[in-house]
Amino acid sequence: MRYEPLISIIMPAYNSERFIAESIESVLAQTYSIWELIIIDDGSDDNTASIVKSFSSLDNRIKYIYQKNQKQAKARNNGIENSTGELIAFLDADDLWVPQKLEIQIETIKSTGADLVFSNGYIFTQDLSETKVTFDTISGYFQGDDAIKLFLIQNRIPILSVLTKRQAIEDAGGFESGKDIIEDYQLWLKILIKGLLIYGSPDKLVYYRRHSMQETNNDPLQSERVFYMLIDHVIIPERLVPFLNRAILIWGKNWYYNNALNRKSAESILNKIKAKIDSNCILILTRLSLVLFGVWFSKRFMNTLVDINVR
């Protein structure tokens, strides 16, 4: 018997009038038709609501929910709470899927037994007639300590490419609020820490739209957010603590390299990193290089030291 579960597609939307119709149309174009699209309007003050309602009036699989602006984590959790599917997919209101995305991934879950699957994709800016740049993540099976170590140092899962079992999200505790931009990364880590199986497919199934209105393009402190997420919101087995500290140092280095703009900001960032990774020789030497040679040199010095020591 063919496996045909209901898929709940969660789409947060904030002032998305420019692109959301295309995103909805890419769901309507799916070759797999057993889905519901839950669109959470996160306090938009443009025409997002009217656009969504025009679609939902024609297709009862599309549901509109309004919430006061509380960012993506709250919107995604709200969408999940108001959905009924056995499987969950995520699509932001500016991105697109290839028509076979859901059909292919259902078969992948069935054949691999994975709790979560993800894929490669394309990057575009205006429309799909442009030359598309591909983005490749990693492929294969990921589970256990080795997978946790691998994912601690980089978010390797594009959320728009994910299809996951609802039970996996529930087991991991869902998205946590207050860490927007990286709340998805934290969820993938929690799923791995729970011992669940993730599978990365080499298929290119999604289109990631790059434009100036994206939150990720307007977040110069993304490394800082990941740094604090790893410190405060990841509970890891004791045997893996050294690898967590290694990841904290890597993300701290990225934060320092990109945001130590002057002596004062450099000292502030170093103090915050040191409070979490005490007596680390890399931080001591970086501080010394800051005193002796200044910010420009210390940033490159720390970058080189961390890269050498974490290989």
C-alpha cells in the first residue's frame, strides 16, 4: 500500500506581499497533493492577509492564522499547533519548491527510515528564468555522536528543504522563542541529541530567494546569536562537552572576526567569550595581540589560531 500521509506545511509571513503568492503557487504545483498549508501572519501591516485569503477562498487546504508580531519561532510553533499532519515541512514566504519536492521526500523517508530529511537546492534573486546558482549541503545518514560533532560547527540544514516527522519535533521540544534566525539550527541539534536519524539527499528540491528584505541579510550578529544559543540552550551529554566548547570557540571567533570594530568592542566580545571558555590560550594570545598590535591584527591572529587548533 502506498504511503500517503498528510503533510502540514508551515509558512511564517511578515509583510510578505511581494513574494508570498509565488510561494503559495509553488505549493499548489506540488505533484503530491495530500497537504495543508498553514500560513501564520506575524503581524503584517501590508497586503499579506488579503493575498493569502484570496488563495484560501479557492482552496480549503490553505489556512490563514493571524498573530501579533512575535517572530518566526512563535509563528512556526503556532503553525505546528494548528496543524494535523503526520509530517511537517517548512517554507518561508519568499522561497519556492520544485514541483516534485514533497513526493520525492516522502519516498526518501519511507526508504531511509529517517526522522528528518533535507536536500540541496538553488539560489535565485528575481525569477526562476535567471541562471540559478546551486547550493550544496551534505548528504548521507547522520545520527549519534559523530553527527552531533559535525553539526555543532555549522548549520547544515536549510529549513526550506526539510520534511520531518511531527513526532521528531515534539520529542525535541519544538522551536524555542527568542532566538530567531537560528531557532531552526537549535532544533536540528536537539533532534540529533535525542538520537534521531537525519538524512541528507543530494537532490536539488528548493529555491532559496536572496533579496535585501531578508532577516538573515540584516543580521550582522548571527554568530553572536549562535554563540549564546550553544551556551544557554543546548543540553549535551557530558562526553560531548569538549566538542561543544570547541564549537563555542569557533562561533566566538566568527563573532569576534566580524564584529570587533574597535578596541572597546573587541574587549567586550573577548570578555564575553572568556566568561564561557575560561583560560583558553587562544583567547589569552588574542588579547595580547590586541594590546600590542591592535584590532586588525588581533582579528586575523585569532582567526588563524582557531583554524589551526580545531582541525
